[in-house]
Amino acid sequence: MTNKDKFYNNLLRLNIRSNNHNLDTKEIMEDLLSIYMEYQQAYYGMVCRIDNQLNINDCVNRFSKKNVTVPDFDSLIHRAYKTKNITNNQLGQISIPVANTQTNEVFCVISILIPKNGIELDVNASQQIKLMAESLINPKKITTRLYNNPGTIKKGYIDEDEVTFKPFFRDAISLCAIVDPGSWEYMFLNKSWERILGYSTVELKSYSFVNWLHVDDVNESLKIFQDVYEGKIVKSYINRYRTKWGEYRYIEWDISRNKENGFIYSIGRDITLQHSNHEKLFFQSNILSGVQDSVLVVNLEGNISYVNQAVINLTGYPKNYLLNSTFDLIFKDKKGLSSDSISVNDLMKKDNLFELQILDKDDQKIWVELRTTFLVDAFDDPIGYLCIIKNITHRKEDEEKLIKKNEALSKANKELDNFVYRVSHDLRAPITSALGLIELSLDSTFEEVKEYLKLQHRSLTKLDNFIHDILNYSRNNRMELKPSEVNIKELLQSTLDQYKFINEFERVSVDIEVEENNPLYCDQARLQVIINNIISNAFKFTCKSYKPMIEIKAVVEPADFILIVRDNGIGIKKEYIDKVFDMFYRATDINYGSGLGLYIVQEAVKKLGGEISVESVINEGSTFKIIIPNLWSIFPNWFGEQKSGLIKKVRKN
């Protein structure tokens, strides 16, 4: 509805209300002032009495804006009073004299102040205000009722040509009509009927109004007219009128009965387009409610105006809580999320696509794909944003798994390339050295040959150790877990016994402490590889110390097996600690090993579901700590059954 249409509708409603509710002059003038100010977007308005001595008094003031500087209206009001014409000036001041049409005396003056850069003065509207004011007062009201005493407006029979408010809505966009409830015939129709229905007003008046109604709306419309005639209040209703072109238009009516003459006054608005849009929206809403993806509509202020059932299911929030809430309710920034948050400003671009994490009502993380686009009206102006939300949590989880697998594959390929290169080099080096020593021995003395044989022995021992490490690495990768009960004391002692024949073994002080609070169940083969490599490293890097010392502590708990090996050897530089578990990495040139030992230890610990850590200070020593799950805590019943079965089998044999 246009501003002008609203203006004329308000005038008509005031006229009907005045007839039905016997408004006094003060109320009428104040309502006219409010209608006029709203239409002209005025900052200030007033209604004043003026007497024969040109004294201005009994003023009623209205402000629509704070801190308005009001210029003096006296000269303009006096000019309007003297000329009995509507007057205005360049300051945006307008004064409308309201005269008693019978005595031709000015009764009061309606004045407003409009902004200079605002809406232009509508002369026709000002004239309508003057006519409406003068039609609703009479000499009796002027002398007795203006601001003090209530009274009743007396009206006689109104013929069509004598309808006093006809000028107020002759040009209105809305349909305006007066109906005789006795014959259901039109008494008055404005020109909008011809524009909307196509028939002339003469044709329309030739028949009862029910002739133009949709057959399904006749009974309901007659019932409403009867209710209004009997004095019941009907706020509004809708029916359909047939047009000259064979289609039907949806009309929304406001209707009222004049108690004095019995006629029914009505004003109607053509809402066919709105009705069609509502049907489309209802249809679209039904479609969107069945869409599996979540559909969200956000207005330009960033508030949610529509959600389908999928949004409710996704977020866990009820519909009433989501509607009119801010966009940030769903796409808020919270700690712990793996993606950046977005705001309404991010939706300004057309056809956006985001992947981000959100939190549902229970703070559960959900990965979503958000696609947004502008919503526009019939004039292609933006009115909001359409958001299509797709739950991609499973896809992101699969992507994460794939990324980890690719990383593992990349690591394996890198290790394989490195492994092939290092193995070929480390296998050939001792062989090449041995061949060279053999060639030298052919032309050497017996004493020289003995020295060469010692060197060959060292090279071949290194080769044998290297091949042993390779076998351990291979077994760790391809062997399945074979848990069994492990006697940790015996395993530690048998490992230490291997070093009795090593030079300087007796110089090393070895302290073993074992706490067994529960049976230990583990893969003994892998555990032996771990213990052997860790203790071997301790011997290699400790034997050169002044007072070499190795401390071994083993703790068996119901849930874990904890092994701590501490030495006072040469230690590891801080910058090398993170690399000591890499394949073929040597932290020092003192060690002539393969560089696979600690790598194999770490891989074996991982296979057993454990973890390994190291702390070291250069020239003070190193401490390795290994924690491995005790499988007894996971499968106690299974191990109990296995052990019980084994005992029965032994007894039987």
C-alpha cells in the first residue's frame, strides 16, 4: 500500500469512526493532525483556536522528532485566518484554516512543519484535510464542544450526491463503497472499481453486489453484512470478485455500519498478488520442509526468518527459539572448533560456499557445508540470504582418515626409499672392507694378517648386527600380536646375561628394581626386542664413563607395564632428541650401529599400543621411559580361560 493510499484510507476510517462512535471535535482535530503529519512526514504539528481579536489559544502540539527548533507560526496562522485559504512558506510551514461552512467563520487552524529536504507538500492532501475537518463539525459543535463537552453528530438521510466525504477517497487506490443493506445495492462506488474489476460503476450499480462475488463467497459475505447491520464488530474479511476478464480478484475489506442512516461503509484492498505469493510461499515451505538438507533464511539484519525441520534436527534447537534469533546462534565463534567462524558480512558475496564446524545445542561438533545466495524481491532488490546447510561430518571424518592413511603411506614410501638406500650401503660397506682386507692379506706377513682378521671380524660383526636389526624390523611389521604371560624378571636377566662377555662389562654398575603388582601379559617377542635394544644402547654409551652406571626399573600394574632405563653416559644434545627415533639416525659418531635400534623400539612400542619418551642431558646421561598396556586389564577372562585350559592339559598328560 502506498503512502497516499494509506492517507486516504485513514481519512475514511476516521469518518466511519466519527459516525459510529460520536467523536468530539477535539478528538477529530487531533486525529486529523496525526494523519496529516504522518503523510507529510512532519517534524511538528499543532491545532489552535483563534478568536476575533486574532488571539491564538487552546493549542494542541505534536512532535515526531526530538530537539526540533520550531519557527514562529503566528504570522502564517493570522494570514490563513484572514484569507480562509491554505497558506505555506519557504520554511516548510503550512497552515490550514477550518471554517464553519454555515457562518463562514474560521473555527481553528491546523499547522505543520515539514523538512525542507523531505517530502514535497501535497496540496490535494491539504485540501482533503480541510474538507474533512469542515465536514465533521457543525455550528453546535463549534460553540459548545471543541475541547470540553462531548456531544452527538446529527445527520439526516445522505443521498449519493450529498455524501460529504466523497472527495476524500474518490482518487484512493483502494475500493470504496456504500451499500444499502435493504437491497444490497451499491449507493456509491469510487473509480478504483473500474480499474480493478474492469466494469464501469454504472454496470456494477445495476446489480446487487452479490452478483459480482464468487459463488463460494456469497453466503459468507451476506452473513458478515448481516452481522455488521446487527451491530456486531467485524475487523476484516476477504472475498473474491469477478472481473470483466473472467478472473477473480481477492479483496480484503474493512466494514462498518453508520448507526444514523443504516448504510454500510466499506473499504477494500486488492490482495490478489499477496494471496498468490502466500500460496507460493506455502507451497515452497512444504517443499523445503521435506528437503533433507537444512534450509535457513536470514534477513538483511542478520536474524533468522525461516528454518525447515532439517535445521531443527541438525542443531537440536526448537523452531521458536531459532526464529528471530541472530545468525550467530548457529555460526558462532567458539573455542575448540577446527574452522573459522563466519558472520553475516561474509554472506554479502553472491553464491558463497563454506566448510566449517558448528556446535549444536549440546555443544557437539558438526562439520557442515554452507552454500549461500541472495534473496531478492520483484524489483531485484536484496531482501535476505538463503542458506543451504549440508551435514558433512561423515565425509570430513573419512577425509581425515584418508589424510592420515596418505601420510602413513607417504611416510612408508619415504622410509622404504631411505631403507633401500641405507641397507644397500650398509650391507656393502662391511663386505667391501672385508674384500679389501683379504686382498691385503695375500701379500702380508702373519702378524699383519692377524690384524687384518681382527678388522674383518669387526666388520662382519657389524654386518651381522645390521642384518639382525633388519630382521627385527621385518618381524615387527608383519608379525601378529601374540600375547602371553611374561616373567619380566627372567626376561631382564637373560638380556643382561648377553653382555657378560663384552669388554668392560664388569665396570658397569647395573641396578635392577622390579615391582610386580599383577601378572604381565604382552607380546614377549616384541617386548624382548624393546628391552634388548634399550639396554644395548645404555651399555654402548655408558662404558666410556668414569663410573658407568645403569638403572633399570620395571613396574607391572593391572593396566600398564612401565619400564624406565637410566644411564650416566654421554647423553644426547637437545637439538637431536626429537630425531633419535628416526630410521637410520645416529646422534653421535661414537656409535657404530645401524641407526635402526631406537626406530625399531618405537615401532614395536606402537604395535603394542604404548608410548616411549626420552630425557637427556649432554655428558650426564639419558633416561628412556616406556609405557605399554598390560593386556590382562583388557582380556582378563580370556587369559584366565587360557591358563586354566593349559593347566588341565598338563594334568591330563
